[in-house]
Amino acid sequence: MFTFGRQRVLHKCLKILRLTIVDFSSLPDIKKLNLVRTVEKSIDNNTSIFIESPIHVKVQPIDVNDLKAHNKLTMTLYSQGKDTNDFQLKQTSKRLELLNKNTSPDRNDVCLIQVPYKLKVQVTTSDEASVHLSNLEAEEFVIKTQKGAVNVGNLKADNIKVETASGDVETVGRLQATNIELKTGLNGGIKCNNIMAINFNVVSHGGHITVKSCYSDKSHFTTLMGNIKLDHMHRSVKIDVIQKGHLRMTGFTGNLEASLKSGDVFMHASQLTDKSSIFIHEKGTVELLMPNIVQNLPTINLIAEKIKVEESILKLGRFMDDSTSKRFRYEKDPQHELNVVCKNGSIDIKETDLPFFV
């Protein structure tokens, strides 16, 4: 951990991963900053590193081609317009402490930390300081920020946990873990590239959630009033929109449980399994597109003010009398069923020739 105007302390350390440097464009350009101080420390690969910082932190692996660096930690401070005399360094067997004597942290201050490939890392930053962490493997990665953005990529772990009070979260490359948890508050958004996990849990307040592809056994997305856009989702997916927000899913195959207080749902699916459901409790619309619809559509139960169904399915199903809303049922294999309820809106189910990409 270190300190600039306040204290940051760098503690013990744990395990390693791979090298493909990711360009984090949101990070201040290190090439345009002054190199203030470099610290090297020999560490035990079976330890863990804890970092607390009020400035931007970038963590990446050491040069894998440097055989002498397998147990080395290098910390380099970059700043704009600062004199090296402003900084003091204290070091003990268990701790590195960097002190800024004269000035408060600058928003362009960056601490680059290079660690062995397999190392358990926990990073906490304050104010608007961001965290950028890539190309590592460990038992666990934990990242917490206040207003600062988080950018993580090409990580492999048992547990990956990212939490920010109001910053944005972005993943690049692949995240692979048993459990992955991403959480942001206020209007911070969450943008994911490729996810492979057993459990994948994503929470936002007012920010949008976007996922490019996900192969998680169980995925759960929760937002108070943000939009959710999911592409190439698989297996079991649960959606909770607590107040208002729209849901868009393309290239979906698996079991879906979606609950929206208010909002529209658009879904392009190749297969819906088990007991899938879409509930809009107040007002909204549901539009479902499916290729080879007679073959792929499961048993469906629809309830809405307005219901429109593809002609080929309409002939095989039936409308049911109801005093308050329309009901439609199409019976097929009882093992798989889709229930859609949108009493104050409309449901439209139709066939599409849009290709489905896994």
C-alpha cells in the first residue's frame, strides 16, 4: 500500500498467469508523465498483495522472459510536474510505503505495479482513482473503487469481485472464474466482453449493463433502473429490473427467468429450456424472434392486452376466454415451457431467418 497525501500500504503476497499487455485507453498516458520513483522488492510467490491507493493503479505481470524476475515485485510511480524530492519511501520486510510530503494526489498520478504471474491481488482506491488489472491468474482478485473506473482483462481465478460506488466497470478479453461478481452504484455502467464462470452476478443502480458473450452456468443481472443488453447468452439466466429498464437479448439459448417492473423486452432466441418466464408487472412489450419456430418454440402460455403470434403457431394453439386480458396457449413437449405475462402491454412472437451465432 502507498500514500500520497494519505497513506497506502503494500502488504504480503500469493500466485501467477500470462502476458498480453492490454491497452487501457482511460488510463493517463504514462509516456507523457514523469517517472518519479521505482521500487523493487523480492516476494514470496505463495503470498498475497494488498494495495490501497488514492491514485490510479495498474497491475500487470512482470516480463515472463526475465528469469530473474519470477519472485520480483516492481512498483513505478509516474506523475506530472512533480519533483522526486516530494516523495519518501519507507520499507520493512512486510510493507512498502510511499509518502507524498508536499502535495495532494494529482489526477494524472499513476502507480504501475508489475507482479509475478500467479499472485493473489486486492486493490482499493479512493476518490476518482481507477484500477486497471490484466493478464494474471490467482485464487482471488478483489477490486474496490469510489468514483474510479475499473478495467480488468484476461484474468483466471476462483473468485473475481469488482465493486465501485459510482465508477464504470469494463472487462476486456476473457474473465474465467468459478464466481464472478461485478457491482456498481449510481449511474456507473458495466460492460463485459467474454465471461466463463459457474456463477456470474452483475448489479447496477442506474447504469446500463452490456455483455458480449457469456458461458456461465448461472447468470444473474439486477438493475434498479438501467437497461440490459445481453448477446450470446447460454444456460441459466435470471433478470431483475426493479423499477424501469429495457431488456434486449440476442443469440440466447437456455433457461430464462426475467422480471421487470416496467420496460420492454426484445429477445432473439434459438432455444428456451425448462420453465422459462418473462413477467412485466406494470407496462411494457415483449417481442420474441425465433428461427424454425414450429420446431424450436416450446409450450407457451401468454397473457397480455394484445397478443400477436406467428401464423404457423397460431394454427396450432388457441386463445382462451378471459374478462380482463387475452390468453393464448400453444402446447408441445411439457418438459420445456415459456410463460409470458404482460397484462398492460403487448406480446409479439414471430419467426425470423436471422442467423444464430454461438
